[in-house]
Amino acid sequence: MESPSLSRKERERLMRRQAMLEAARAVFAEKGYVDATLDEIAQRAEFGKGTLYNYFPGGKDELFFAVFEEVFAQFRQLIETSFADAASFREGFEAFLRASFEFFEQNRDMLLLVTRESQRMMVSPDPERAAFFQRHHDAFLQLLTRHIQAAIERGEVRPLPAEAVAHTILGNLHGLAMHRLLKECVTGKPQHALPTPEEATRFLSTLLLEGLLDRRKSQEES
């Protein structure tokens, strides 16, 4: 059974909440968590500060986590969708890499923010903040591990520890995405001069699935 459509009041409330999240995301991306203020977020969203508290009683902390919750949910869905209809692990893996690089390119502000703030939060004396990022990282890891383990059981992937492989993939993916972003920022090269998501996908797929050694040369030497 289809859920009943939302009333106009409910739709308006969701739209206001989304506008607040987008404003918070922009301010956090520009200034970071510490330097961002609720006054700036309210001004960017064109709502009063009191209205922000009506939607986010926890203030800046709640807004900050809500922004990340939204982005992390999109990335979890990306992992699931990439592997859902794949005929093989390679096909699903390359779809995952491609979608991830495209996602990072479309969300460059959040890539920088999550890199900066997650490291700060992970060493925060506040256990709730550290647990927030660890919980989401673990969710990504579990999703990817599940697909790797299934591929191992099908005989498509060598019998390596699936979770360690997932860690390696996520680390390389994030590292290469950050390299592309920092290269753009530091060198000032236009985006079109950098490797495309497709080129980055081919590189990382070859590196992780085929390895560094040239098999032809190894066979000749043997």
C-alpha cells in the first residue's frame, strides 16, 4: 500500500528543514565547525535563529550531524546500488568506484569537510562525536565487506580477509579522491585538466584488481 501523500504543511516543513541543512552545509564547508555560527547559518537560510532551534533543538551540533547524516546516507545507498544488478564482482566494483568518484566530484565541499572534521572528531574527548564518525565508517565497511565476502565465496576473488580488503579499498578510494581535489586546489588547474572519474576508476580498478606487477614480464622471466 502506498503511503498517503504529505499535506502542504508537512511539505513546507520539509522544505524549510532542507533549506536549513543546505545553509548549514555551505557555512560549515566555508568555515569549518568551530568557526561557523548559528547566526551565519540562520542568515544564509533566511530564517530566524529561533526557527532554527524549532527544527534543530540541539543547535549547531545537531545541524552538523544532520548534514553528515544526509551525505553518509547517500553514500551508503551508492554502495548498495552499484553492486545490486552487477553480473560480476568486477562489474559491481567498477560501478562502485565510478559512482564514488562522481559523488566526490559533485560534493567536493563535503569531501574536504569530512576529511578535516572527521579527523578532529575521532580524537575528540567527547565520545559521542567520535562514535558518530566511527559508526558511519563501520557501516560503509560492513556493506563493502559483505559484497567482497560474497565474491570470495563465488570464487571471483582470492580468499583474503574480506574486511581488510574493504579497508584497503576505502582507504585508496578516499586517498585518490583527496589527491585529485588537493591537486586542483594547489595547482589551480581547471577541473577538466585532472583525471576524470572514468580515468580514476580505470586506474584504481587496475591497481586493486590486477596489482602492480606486469604479468607478462613475470611470465617471461619464469
